[in-house]
Amino acid sequence: MKKVLIGLFSVYVLTACQTTAIDSSELGDEAGLSTQYSEGKVSGKTAADINTQLGAGYIANGRYDRALIKLSKAIRQDPDHALAHNYLGVLFSRLERPEKANIQFQKSIQLSPGDSTILNNYALFLCEQKKFDKAQRVFKKVINNPLYINRAGAYQSAAWCALENHDLQASEKLYKQAVAMEPDLPRSLLGLAKINYKKGNYKYAWRYFERFDKNMAPDADALWLGINILNKLDYPDKNKLSSYKLLLKSKFPDTDETKWLYQGKQEY
């Protein structure tokens, strides 16, 4: 669960300051930023924005120590910076410190109650804490915002949360709504492949998985799903099956999925 959740959070972590995604090449350019601050070329508010963006980027790249430094600095520069508090919530969630995460999420919502990026991350946090009903109520607020730039991602997040709650019907409906808005949304295609596999609709599961495979490099979990779908088909692509098995063994040798492959486990 944690691995998938990190991926969902990252979509929004990179939507720093509402709509601007930062490039990884910008990370760590602290010398230039320090010069700007010392020369007074950047206002306190703008400096907080920049440190919030950098902190979000560090989270997305797994550099949590640097993220904490940058986000803490942003809040010192602007104690009421809602996104900085929100990303601190994401950070503490990743560090498995839910009490601190909740404090930061509540602060960010208090400061900017209508921000859909903030609400989406909070809903994901609630889902992680297995507060599924409350999470879906928050997701509904995000989805119902017609001006939100990433509504497809919000549908996807809500679908993932429903799947975590073993509600296949709700999850499938939400994933389909996400794909209707963005047909090549990889995690939604993978989610639909999982749901159809669980329902025994192996042909449909494979169709969705093929579309996913064209848009995103599969991790161990996805490879294991692909292997199991192919094993259920009457006429599987044996070359593809062998390729997935080889890729799983070579790229993810220490995962549970590779252990299951060696053990001859047959189910996803």
C-alpha cells in the first residue's frame, strides 16, 4: 500500500504552487537562491514559495532530510504558507508519523480550505489511515471542483482508496471516470486491470494492462499482475510472459513478487 500511495502523492507534490511543476534539475540550486535572498531580490513570500517547491521536489525524489530543511525554512519565512504545511503533512506521512502529519494537514486546510491540491493530499492521508468514508467525502469536494487542474488524478486517487477498502464497484466506476478524462492515465489503467482480474474478466484485464504497459514502466507489483493475467488467458503471448518473468527477476530480485515467482505461486 505504501509504495502505491507514494506514487499518488507525488502527482500532487510536483504540482507546486498550484500549477507549476518543478524540474529535478532545479533541485539543490541553493547557492543561487541564497544569493537572491542575501541581495534582497526575493521577497519573504516568494522565498517561501521557492523553498516550498524545492521541498516538494525533494519529497518526490525521496530526499526527505532535504525536504524537511526546505519546508521548515519556508514556514519560518511565511508561517501561513498553506502548501508548505501541506507538504510537511505529506512528508511526515511518508516518514510514518501520522500524528505530526495530521497536525500539518489540519493547519494547511485551515489556511486554505478550498485548495483542491491540499484536500486531495489530505484525503490520501485519511485513506492511508483507513478512514475510508471520511476520505471519500474529501475526495468528493475535490472532484466536484470544475476548475481543479487535475480532476482526473483526483478520480484516480479516490478509485485507489475505494480499492483499498475492497469496494470494487465504486473503484471501477471512479477509475473509468479518470480514464474518460485522460485515456492514458497509467495508474488508472493498472487499477482497471486489477479489478477485472479480481472479477475474473481476464481478457478485459489484459486489454487494460497492455494500455498501461505502453504508458508506464511496470514495477514488481505490476509485472506480477501481468504474469498472472497472462497465465489465465487461453492463448497468452508466451514471449511477453517470458519477458515479464525475466524483467521481474532481473530488476526486482529481492521483492516478494520475485519470491512468489520462484515458489510457483499462481495468484495475484
